[in-house]
Amino acid sequence: MQNNPQLEPLRDSFACVAAAVIGVDGKTTKAEMARFHDFFSREFSVSAGEADALLEAGKLELARLDAHIEMLAKVLPENLVERGRFMRYFNDCVITDGVDSSEYPLFDKIRDALFTNP
């Protein structure tokens, strides 16, 4: 994603949606934090401190989660590889600390928005 300038302005939306996926089960594990750091370091070239700030900012935006999902859905259909990588990242977050029944409904909502958006 770092090589795709179209996606850089959506970094905060990625962070909000990622924060929602990580926090939907009511806990944030070290493994989830490591995945968050790895993803944002790799895809957006941010430091660990910047990733922590993105996660906190994402948590503050959870009331606007649907708007952030919608923003991503408008852009990602044109970016098939990034869309697939992002969904893989979400799936990795879900399975990192064991699957909880509260996690997949949000995953499915994001998947449906990204893959069925006209």
C-alpha cells in the first residue's frame, strides 16, 4: 500500500477498521498489537510509536466505523491486491488470539462491504 498513493490518505480509515477488529472481543493481546504494528510498518512505513498513535486514534473513531468502512469500499475495489491483503490481515487478527464468536460478524460486514460494493 505504501507504493499506492491513492491509499495513503485512507490510512486513518484502515486504522479505525483495524482497531474495531482488534477490539471487538473486548481485549487487545500482544499478538494483535504486533500484527497491527507489522501491518502499518509494512504497508504505511510508520514507526512503532506512530502505529500506537494510529491505534489510539482509530479507537476514538469507532463511532464513525461505518463511514470508514464505506471510504475503504469506495477505493479498494479498484485495488484488488490491497483489498485481499487487507482482508487477510483482518483474518490474521481474528485468529491470532483464538476465534471468538463476536469477531466474525464484524469481519463479515467488512468483507461484504469491500467485495460486494458495486
